[in-house]
Amino acid sequence: MRMITDSRPVRLPVASVLGAALIWSSSFAVTKVALDRIPPMTLGALRFLPAAAILGVLVHTGPDRRRLPSPRERLFIGSAGLLGITAYFALENVGVDLASASDATLIVAAYPVLTMALSGRGEFSPLRLTGMLVAIAGVSLVVRANGAHSLWGDVFLIAGGVAWAGYNVLARRDGSGASPIVATYYQTLAGAGGFALLSLSEVDRWSVPGGADWLRIGFLAGACSVAAFLLYNHGLRRLDASAAVNLLNIVPVAGLGWAVVLAGERLTLVQVLGGAVVIAGVMLGLHRRKTGGGLRRATGGHHGTAQ
């Protein structure tokens, strides 16, 4: 195997993760607007059922159809999906419904630290940890700039972060050797099934979505739940998890812009300054040793934070 001696091989993976982050950053504002007419669990079902169908077509018509995991391995992958999709997005949808899109984008910045803490000390380095803490400090500036917000909404969003960090730990234990798209498919399929059951509790609130709502659902399903996951998994094949999740600190910065454009929320100078500090922390956290410590082999599933 050829030795990697420079940073060129990681440019495409970094671009892939950044692309996923930019797509995910818009999901909070899109979700906030959609929740005006669609209940949280129903929105989750409408988002992930078509996403599972799209991924299913890609898996069962592509080359991976001959290398599918065993039933026992699918059960393990599915259990990760129930935690990382059903539990996480249920908590996120309720949190966004009670709080604001900008609150959600900011609280997400704490997820990389939670993920690192639960993943063990193997991926820690002083410089990378410093970068993450700098990014969190930038987020704290933005949080202070916010006006009144729902405490319960923030509690649900923080609980979602704990669920997502736990999912990362579980998904990394997957020994099936499934490709990223196969693992994502079975996780999404299980998560969609969980949401389908939860949505039955909202049957008395169901109504036919309008045309604009269907466009939002389509974006959340196709772009956020399929395209972004595939981009992120592509990047994760060459980056270690801590570097990838640190890149996702871009989500709060870009998400604030989407909150202004799509949800009509206000953006202050302090929030802009906080966003600049977040970017500085991301760049610091991307630093890696010349030994190639930032590279790793692919594993199934998706990690970090997802929207």
C-alpha cells in the first residue's frame, strides 16, 4: 500500500463532510417551518420512510446487493438506527418545535465533545481538543446573544445530543463490514419503522400537507437524510471520527444563516462574532500529525451529528 505523505488525499473527504454539514445546517430551519403544520413524530415518519425507500432502491439494485449483512447483523445495525434516527430525531423535532431553529443549530455544536467523551480517549489529542473547546466557546457567545427561548426545547435538544453520542458508540461496534450505504439503509429502515409507530400517537392531528410542505419533506428526505448521509460517510472513510465531527461545528454557523432566511429569526453582531470563533476552532481541530493520524479505514454507519 502506498504511504500517504501529504494532505492532498484528505481534501475530497473534507469537502464531502463540509458538503454534508452545509446541507444539514439548513434542516433546522426547514424543520421549524414544517412543524407549523405537521406534528413532530409524523414529520419524522414522512421524512425517513421515503429516505428508506430511496436507499433501498440504491442498495438492492447496486453492487452491494450481493454483500448484504446477515439477519443478526441487520438486527444490530437496526438497533443503532432506532437510537440514532428514531430517538435522536424525535427528541430533535420536539426540541425544535418548542425552541427555535437557531437554538437547535447552536446546541448541536456540543455533540462532538459528547461523542469524543463516550468514544474513549483514543481519538483525543491536546490540539484537537483545544480546537473543539474554542468552537464551543464561540457557540457560547451566540447562545448569550439569543433572546428568550424555551428551556424545555433546549432540554430536549441536549437529550438528543446524548442519544446521538450513544449512537456513535454503538454504530462503531458494528462488525458486519457492511458498506456505508448498506449500513445507512438498514439504520434508516429501522428508524423509519420506529417513527411510523410513534406517528400513530398523533393521528388526531393529521392533515393533508400543502404543496410547500411536501417540498420541505422532500428536501429533508432526499437531501438531508440520503445525500448528506452519503457525503458524510464518504468523508468518514478517510477521516477519523473526531476530525469529522469537528468539521460539523460549521453546522451552527451556517444554520444561523438559514434560520434568518427560512425561519425569519434575527441574527446579531455577537452571533456573527461567535460564528467566527467557531470556524477558528474547527480549523484548529483539523490539525493532524504528519504520521497521518487523521486517516482511518472505513466503517459502516454514520457518525458525528446528523440532521
